[in-house]
Amino acid sequence: MRDRILGLDMKTPLLDGSTVTYVNLDNGASSPPMRDAVEALDKFMPYYSSVHRGTGFKSRLSTKTFDEAREIIAEFVKADLTNNTVIFGKNASEAINKLAHSLPSGDDCTVIATRMEHHSNDLPWRDHFNVVYVDTLPDGRLDENDFDRKLSENKDNLVLVAVTGAANVTGYLQPIHRLARKVHEAGSLILVDAAQLAPHRAIDMKPDDDPEHIDFLVLAGHKMYAPYGTGALIGPKHAFMNCSPDYSGGGTVSVVTPDEVHWAGLPDKEEAGSPNVAGAVAMAASAMALMEYSMKKIEEHEVELTKYALTRLKEVPGMIIYGESDPEKLDRVGVIPFNIQGVLHSLLAAILGYEGGIGVRSGCFCAHPYVVSLLGLSEEETRSWRDEFLAGDKSRMPGMVRMSLGCYTNREDIDRLIEMLKIVAAGTYKGRYEVVKETGEFVPSGYSEPFDDYFMLRR
């Protein structure tokens, strides 16, 4: 897969003035673009035009391509488009907000979520529903006994159960089909946030009449090696037919009079304005490439590499790994959060970037409650951090460093990371770093970024 990823041979500058080939271990945030997506767009863009209702050849071709992209995304997750629809939008966050707007809501309507959710699969429900949270175990896994208990206690008013397919902090894989069966037995529906799952594992929504069918699924193109910003919401057509769209305007209607509005059919009703055709094409091209290469091969490679990473991380003095650290007990995708004892996470991440040419992510990863729980912070510590944060000082913000693997990551990438981690643990890194209170980030004293040597939008 390395030959299919753009930018892997790019040199980036280090603090000492040298350059090094960049190592990206921040795929959980956004993955680099796949050549398949960029090449598909290179061929398509000369024909790019407005979609739907245009009579010119380019418009007809663009419309066909946009509709075909929808079919490919459905194939990627094995969704039946007879009764289901694929709705394109900006990203996974927008997709979940769209579903929150579409479902029956009110104080007597309950959504069950978990304590391990990304904010995108937590905050949208708070605005419209009574939200009940399933607890996690001390190691960060889902407490399935608590899941069963909350499901039983709330089934009379339950509208939806919203769970992540793979936790973006710890990488834990959820038993989504087993949970789906339980949710259906309770008479409700399930949403799986598959933004973190889709690049790592094959997804099968299963037939609509299967007890383990996934009712709603959300994808994010930017985590699937597809640039240009697109997400997708897949779900039953009937769920969107009896409500007004969350955004209205061009393309969402069939008839408008001074006194009446008649909404269009799906998916047009839920895709206001001119859609991001280029983003849909890129996402579909990446999905085809992943299917062509085989998600099973990607899984096998990632499992082997995650075992290797967990084994090597233990060589680093003061290493703290969150979640399961036993290489032989893998129920996670290639996402590993860690800290080094006595080194603030944001400083560690900065050193890796400025002195190692290694991209990672640090902080709470848009999952504050989950990270606070994994760190074992007391209520007093949490309050103190919150108060400082709200006062504009993020310099002591708690968190972790997260390495997240891609389908192209190899052992050499892991070895580069371990080498730098050992340098940090020994305190022999070169730079002097200052914290920016407003952001919590560390920057090298007196260093000027040579961005203009690499890219300039203005010339």
C-alpha cells in the first residue's frame, strides 16, 4: 500500500536544520491521500460540472459519477440501497448531527451512548435527547454488563443507541453486531460511528432483516485516505422521510409556492445546496482501492504491526500504555495512547515532531471524559484543570500521546518512534521548549518555521 499513498518520501525540516523523511503516526486524525483518489480526480475534474437537472454533457457525466460514488460507498459497507440511502456531507460530525435532527426527540426520548465516544457521537445527542451513558471498565473497555443494564432500564423511551465502532483514543473494537442484536431485541435502533473503524477493518452492515443489522453508520473520508472533505451517513430511508431537513435550500425541494414547501426525495432532501462532488469521488475511489487491496490484508498487517509496536514501546523507560498493553490480547485497531513518566504529553509530542520528524497527536483527542477516566484523575484534579482551561491557561492540560497506524505504516516507522522516545526518556533531546498558555502547545525557543520553503499559497 505504500506505493498508493502520496507524500511518504517527503523530506521535512528538523530543529537542527537538517531534513528527514517524515513519519506520520497521526492517521487517526487524518490519513494522507491515496493516489487512487487523486488520480481519479485528475481524470474527472476536466468534466466537473453541476449535478442534477443539468442538460449539458459535463453535467450529465458529473451526475452519473456522483450517483455512482454513492453506490460504491454502499458496497464498501455492504448496505442495501433498496431500503437504505447514502447521504453525503462535510464529515462524520455533520452526519451525526443530521441524524440527531431527524429522529423523534424531546425530554421523554432517550439516547444511550458510551463513555468512550468521540465528542461528535456525544454532543449532538445532548441537544435533543435525554442521554444515558454506558460506563467503561478501568482498562477503558466497554462495560457490557452496564450496557445490558442501561438498555433494560431505558427501553421504553429509547430512540437510539449510539456506539463507536473503534474507540479513537484506545482503538478498542466494539462488538457492534452483538450490541445490535441486543438493541433490536429491546425494540430500538443502533448507530455505529465508524469513522475510526473504516480504515482498519471490513464493515458489514448486514441485511435489514438480520437481527445483527447496523441501522445507521457514519464514515469520514478524511480518515479513509480521501482528501477534499466528505462524510457519509448510511441509514434507512424511512428515518428521514417524515421530518424537514436540518438544512434547507437549493436541491432539497420538489415544489415551492408562496405558502407551501414539498420536500424532494432522498438523498436530495438531505443534501442542501451544491454538493461536494469532488469529495464524494475521492472517497469512493479510496473505498474501491481499499476493497481491491483487501481489508483482510490490511487487518492482518495492522495486527502484526500493533503487536510489534506494543512490544517495542515497553523498551522505553517510564513508558505508560493506556488500554490493553499485552501484544497477545489484541481487540483494538492500530491506535495506541501512551505517556512517558515525568514528561508532559504536549512536550513529548513537540519533541517528536521538531527533532524526530514524527507526527503524532497529543491531548484528549475530542474525548475528554474518556481520557480523564483513563488517566485516573480525581474530581478535584478535573475541576482544577477545567477552571484553568476556561481561564485561558491550557499549559497543564491533561492528556496522552497517541500513535495511530495506517495501512502503509511499517516497522521502520515504529523503530524511528522508539529511537526518539528513548532520547526523550533520557532527557538528551536538543531543544529548549516554551509552552504557549493559550493552546497548551510547546514550541522551540527562537525557532522560525521554514514553511515558505515548502509551500506558499501566495506567490
